[in-house]
Amino acid sequence: MILENHGYRVLSVRDGLEALAIFAKQMNSIGAVLTDIVLPFMDGVTLIRTLKKMKADVAFIASTGQSEHSHAPELLALGVNNLLTKPYDTQQLLKTLHDALAGEAGKLSGLPQNALRLTAPRID
């Protein structure tokens, strides 16, 4: 709801497998992916790696509750420079999203900078 209230279009999914299926169908309209590192059925790093193979020019934001950022080296190797540590507030989310989209703006071939179309929140 927060992102929608700030003009973003959001598509939420329950897990990494659903994220892959939705992404495959709608990848041409997806400008950014916000994913938790810990997901049911597939971790966020694997999800990002797989989505990047499908479409490389997407902005990725990884979210984690782990303060030690144990996945940071692997995320950086994948080109993911945006990592949010929980808990984060609305301003941190919006700034990170804006920065991620601005960083990919030259590669997004006509997508508006507010095109966030796929999120995969952690479901406990």
C-alpha cells in the first residue's frame, strides 16, 4: 500500500516460484524487483540470479532481516547494489527504490521510473 500511495504500480507474490511465473509473463513491463532474501521455495539470491538471466536490465532491491549482510558479496557480484535491512521505514524504502530505478533508467527502454511491478515479500 505504501508504494501504491506514492504512485508505484505493484504486483505482490507469495514466493519465489510465483515471482518467476509472473515475471516470465510480464517482464517487459517490470522496471524493478524488491525481494526478501529469505523466501519460501527459493531464496532471494537465487531468484535474482534467475530473473537477471531472463532480463538483465531490471533494478533489484534485496531486503533482509539479517544485520550481518551475509549475502552482500554474492548480491554485489550479481550487480545488486541496493540492500535494505529490516526494519526500514517508508523514507528508506522510497529513497532506495528511487535510487535503484534512477540507476537503471538508461537501460529500461521507455519504462517510467515509477514502474515497480514485482515484489516478493517474505511470508512467515
